[in-house]
Amino acid sequence: MKTLLFLLLATLPCSAHLGETEAQCIARYGAHIWTLKDYDRAKSETFKKNGFDIIITFLDGVAVSVS
């Protein structure tokens, strides 16, 4: 029970910001530091913020994955 409570509380402050545009992500994290993959409709960009590398995958210009 304690483990379940911890997991629930640990995930409360998390926010993925899915659905943001690339411009909104640049405003939030700053300019991307490199492009990992670039296809016709999808690309993955890496941002650096507060010592963390943030990889965001965009599909048609909208964030669909943040890790």
C-alpha cells in the first residue's frame, strides 16, 4: 500500500506537455541542440534544460512524445 501511495504522489508533479507545437517547446526549453531523426512528417529534437536532456518527437509539428 505504501508503494502504491508513493508512486501516485511521485507522478503528480509530472507534466509531459504533449500537443505543444515546436515553437512552444522552443519557448519552454530554448533552442534544440540537435535533431535525432528527421522524416517527412516526424522528427525528434533534443533540448537541454537545467542539466537534463529532453527528447521530443514531433508529428506534423506537434509533440507526441517527451522523454
